[in-house]
Amino acid sequence: MHGLYVHIPFCLRKCPYCSFYSVRFEEDTAEKYVQALCRNIEAYEGRGLKADTLYFGGGTPSVLTAEQVGRVVDECRQVFVLDDAEITLEANPCTVDEQKLRQLRTAGVNRISFGIQSADDKRLGFLGRLHDFRTAENAVRAAAAAGFENISGDLMLGTAGENCDSLRASVEALCALPLTHISAYMLKIEEGTPFDTDKVRSMTADDELMSDLYLAAVEQLEKNGFVQYEISNFAKEGYESRHNNKYWLGEEYLGFGAAAHSYFEGVRYCCPPDVQRFIESPLQPKEVTEEAPDRAEEYVLLGLRLSKGISIDRIAELYSPAKSHDLKNAALELAAHGLVRVRENVLSLTAEGFLVSNTIIAKFIDILSC
Ligand code: SF4
């Protein structure tokens, strides 16, 4: 079963920490873009492809009207077998009210993900967000009133002046809302963004504080019934993101829109980040990023992002029994330091291990590929 991803690269205003591709929202351009999306989706007609997720990401997909979102959903339903699909839309709290949320439900969206980021207005101001927490609260409650049961919220860790107490207060405020899923990301200063200055660096969490904040967030979220299932993702039982799980399980997906990535028929490719080119091209341009991804390596690389981890038996099949033995020994050493769990031939990272996941995964890949 495939996943479908639709990229909506429009934002009302650029946030100073963001390095995602997006341009300023303009109604005319957005309408032409939606038409180009439908044209590209239609190109897959007649192939009988099945999909069980459709994800509108951005940018800010909620700047589109519910009618435009509905048109894209309908096009997907005509072209793909899309029964019982999880259909997610990322939303900026400023761009929705209960009426629009009802229209989005009617259009087929059944999961909504709000970029809340913090419950503290000072931190939201620092991040250059357009909303205050009251607006975010109202948006989440309006989504519940409009019939959404599956509601996600993003939380940003490590903004200026944050400490473990203020972070716990933000987590509690989010947990008091009717959310079923929370993504908690560590603020990363991306090169070339307005945040890429020594001044901003000096104001935001250093590595030590960021580790404390992350572990505090994990603990507080778990206390509130949000179970960690991936480095940055937490869900109430039954509400893991089906779409994002596809990425981490190495399953295939088709991406539509400027800057959208795809992994389809064994090849990874992307559409260049250029809205005008996307609108003007009869079919979306394609740049191959990986001709033949190493599926064994990806199993380790992606699987260790998940709390359920990777199977040592599977490693023996993908590599060799001897390599799986070496890997298990290395994992047992790290387990003694509380970074890794080894249970019934399943190897996974602990919350402390997630903090140094890049180093651990590189070490494991080294063992497997030498
Ligand atoms: S709204 Fe989201 S995608 Fe747009 S600039 Fe802000 S963080 Fe980036």
C-alpha cells in the first residue's frame, strides 16, 4: 500500500527559523498550483495503485480553501484506490475556524496537525509565529467540535529562555487540549535562515540544556498518556501517524508538488523547489536523488528512529548471522550505559539513546558494512 504526499509551499509569512521551501501565499498562484497538482495526480490514472494515506504538508496547507483541498482529495480518490485512508492536513492555527474545519472534514480530511510550537506567547513571538496560544487553543477545540478525533500538535523545544519548568508547563497546556498526537522537535538553527546568528544561538538552548528539555518532555508526555513511538513523536493509543510511519518503515510513497519527495518503484526522487516551474510544466519535473537505495542500511537507519526498533533476526537475513551477532554485542555494550534496549532479539534506542542517535546509528552501520 502506498502513501500519497501533497506539498503546499505557501505561507502567510516566513518564520525566521524555517528552512523548508515555501513562498508567500497569493490566491491566484495557489489556484494555478492546485490545478497543476490535479493534473499531475491524474497522470497516474488507470494503474490501479492503492494508497492508505494522503498527507497535505507544507508550507501551510491550510491557506488553501476547503474547496481546493477537496478537489485534490477527489482527484486522488478517482485515480488511486483510497479506501479508509488517513487524510492529514497541516494547519496554522490562524487560518482556520470551526466552519472551515467542518468543510475540511466534509472534503475528506480526517486528521489535522496544528503547528502550535509553545503554550507561551513570549516563545511564540520569538519564533515569529503569527498566532498566540489562545488562538491555537481555540483552533484545536474548534477542530474537535467540527468532528476531528485525530488531532496532532507540534511543540518546539529549546527556544529562547526556556527551562525545564516552562517546558513542562507548555506540555501540560497542550495535554489539556483534545490532542491525540504530539510531535516534539528540538529547535535547530538552520544555515542561511535569519536565526543563523551568534546572537540567536546564545539565546537558545545549548546541547546540555536541550538534552534536559528533551528528557523532560518525554517524561511529561508519557505521564499524560502520550507514548513515544519515534524520536520526536508521541501518541495516545491507536493514534500513531500512519503516513509518517511509512517513511520510517521504508515503505513507498508518491509526492506531488514543488519540493515534494517520492520513493516509488524502488527509486527516490524529488520535484525541484520551484512553484512557477511546477505550475508551467505539463508533468512535474523529477530529479533522482537515489537510484537504488540500500534497503538493508535504510532498515537500520530508519528503524532505529522508532521506539519499536529493529529485529536482530531481520539483520541476520539482510546482512549475515555473523554481522547480526557483532551488532548485538555492540548493542549490549551500549545497553549497559542505558542508551539501547535489547529485548527478545529486538534492538531499540532509549530516550537517552535518541539524543545521540546519529552517533549510535553511524556506529551500527559501520559494524554492518565493514
Ligand atoms: S509556517 Fe511552517 S512552513 Fe511556513 S515558514 Fe513557518 S515553519 Fe516554515
